[in-house]
Amino acid sequence: MADKDFYGILGVSHDASEQDIKQAYRRLVRKYHPDVAEDKEKAQEEMIKVNEAYGVLSDPEKRAYYDRFGSVPGAASSGGDGFGDFGGFSGFSDLGDIFGSFFNMGMGSGRRQARRGRDVELSVDISLQEAYTGCKRTVEYTINDRCPACDGKRTTDSDGIETCPTCNGRGRTQRQVNIGFGTFAQIVECPTCSGTGQKVSKPCSKCNGSGQVKVKKKYEVDIQAGMETGNGVRIPGQGEAGLGGGPNGDVIVFINVKDDPRFKRDGSNLIYVKKLTFTDAALGTEVDIDQVVGEPEKLKIPAGTQSGTKFRIRGKGMPSLRNGQFGDLYVIVQVMIPTKLNSQQKKMLQDFAGLGSQEAKEPSKGFFERIHDAIFNR
């Protein structure tokens, strides 16, 4: 049984292609974006699950391991060490922890060790042009940081810390647990000292003995060229303060690239639809093709070009985040047929129709099929 249903989290089938997984991920990133989601706290929680699922399913080796064993090393388990399927004991999904704590009784102090601080996840919007060139963004956020008055020690007095009277400094206490077929002694975190084994008798006046204070922080993020929606920038050590002398967590800034109405993006490639009059398509012409950055690119349209014809301009797509190389720009022609003609135009077309054959090469695929193929490089 899988620890977590990563396919279900992304809303895709087990035989989903890499492209299906990527599209599902982008859809969920937009759904849980802070500017869209009404419940921002819940959206952040869901985004953590989505990122974890995508991190596994987008990696062929991790996905193969997950498909075979139902979990991936390092991934958090949502079960209870395999005890969750015992009929009649669904309320004790943490039986593994109970047995573990029972057999570990008396094996030294359970005092909580130094713990790394919590990571902070943020999100920033950038334009397609900024994704093309790279840019900088300043992020502001509020965290629980180490108290400057006591340096996180919770007291400024040398005798301000005492041994916890409840657990006698062990950090854990014992309780009796009835699991249906017997009673076990479970070792749990001390409720008085929260596992530290210490009690603050003279708390710091600035942080009231917590060792942490709320701090507003500002940081300039360097966003590399080639970023896509869902990519993240990690800022080490700028997250929340650790506990018990542990290091700070990190700040992870997720990128959301706003849509550009001129282009459809697929990785490092771009799709651009160019509308042509039916006379230009029939006679041939030269047109300007917009670029993400810089002057338009000239493109020759040969006579007799059909709607849906695809042209490829190499090296005019987006830069790759991996190697910096540029993708291609695919231009799809859409021939526009006039809906209103004056009498002279109608007469000229009627004369044209009577002059000879109007045979044209029938395209093998429709207009939208060609756009689809261009997007998926078929």
C-alpha cells in the first residue's frame, strides 16, 4: 500500500505521461497561488503536497521506485509503520510509535535535540520577458527568529534555567496506553517542558522565555533566466530559527510566470500564431514575428501557404535553465477569410474562380492539431 497517493494528489492516472504530469502540476500551481486561493494557509499546505508529489513523479527513477514499492526513501509516510490495516484498530495508526517507545524505555535520555528551523515558502510573479532575461525580486516576510536579547537561550540570567520537575530533565514521561489486547507503557514528550528537559525560571523579558521573536525580513532574490512556473529559488538560512540551538530553516521562493497573450510556452520552446489575409497566404509575403525581447524577426511566407502551416525559427525560444541554450520559436499560420466583401471584391473573386483550377494541397492535419503537435514537438 502506497504511503501517499502522489498520482491522486496531482489528479493524474498511473499511466500518465511526463507531459500530463507537468501540465497537472502547472494547473495546481495556478490553483493554489496566493493571489488566487481564498484560504491561503490551506493552499500553502496543499502546495507542499503537490511539490512533493511532482518531485517524485517527474523523476523517472523515483517514479519507478514509487510504482514498485509504494514509497520513496526520504518521503514522509502518512501511515503508521504498516499497522494502519489492522481491523478494529483504525484509531491507533501510530502503533509503530507505541511499540517503538515501549521497547526503547530506559535507553538513555529522551531530551529533545537541536532542531532545524521551519522553511518558509513564498511566491513571486514574473513576466515572460523577465523569465527570458532573468531578474531580481525583493521579498518581504515575517518569521520567528532567534531572540537578540537572550540569543535564543530563553533567559538572560545564568541561573534562569532549571531541571524540569515533571520529567527530571529526561524530556519524556511515561503513560499507559490500552490498545485493545493489552496495556503498554508509552514514552511520550514531556508536556511541561516540551521535551527540552528544562524549565525557564527567569524568562527573558523580550521573548517571554520562548527564545524567539517575530521579525520582518527583506531579501533580494536572484531569478535566473529560463525559470518556469513551479520552479523555486532556495535561500539558505533565512527561514525560521531552529530550536535548542539548531540552525535556521531556508526560504523557498516559488516562481509563477504570468501568461503572455502572444506566446504559448512549452519548456524552452515557444508557439506563436500569425494571422494572414487569404491574399497574402495565396501570393506569399514577408511578415514580422514578435520576439519575447528585442525587434521582430522577419519570416518569408511562400505562395500557397495553408492555414495551420508550421514554421520553425531556431534559437528564438526561451533559454534553458539547465544549460542556457535557447529553444525554438514555432510559428503557426492562421489564414483569415474575410466575412464582408463589397461588390467589386466579389466580382474580382468570381472572375478569379472562372480563370482556372483552384486546387490546393489538403493539409494532413487541422489547424489546432498542428498547434498541438508544435507544442509537443511532434
